[in-house]
Amino acid sequence: MLKAMSWFCGAGGDSQAMDQVPDVEVFFGANHWDRAIESHTANFPRADHFCGDLSSEDGRKRVASLPVADIFWASPECPQWSVARGQEA
């Protein structure tokens, strides 16, 4: 079984795709938005989750405690690449 993690996981679109691959398990999702973590947790209840800034001290400690992932997915940061920053992209 390959272990996968997703940073900036959102509701889990990328995780859903990875979950469709035989012998791949999404074990961790991280995002700074609590609604995204609520959604990802609902979609992937067996995965561990972190809600917060991955570059913060808490985020670094949390990530350092994780097992090594076989598959690592990091989506683009949405405020920089979408209207999530409050302006048109």
C-alpha cells in the first residue's frame, strides 16, 4: 500500500483522484481553511488532518511527526492563484 499526503487539500479533489488508484491510501491532508479541513475529513475520515499554516511552528512540528509519504501532492496556494485573495485573478 502506497501512502499519500495532500497539502492545500481543499475538499479533496486531488485526494479523491489518488484514492481511485489501487493500493494508494490518502493518510494526511492539510489546509489553512477550517471549511476545507471539515470537507476533507468528511470525505477521508481515516486520514489525519492539520488545519493551519504549514510554515508556522505548529505546522512544522506536525509535519515533522508524520511518516514519510510515498506520494506527495501540494496544490497551488489558492489566495495567490484565484479570487480567494479578494481580487479578480
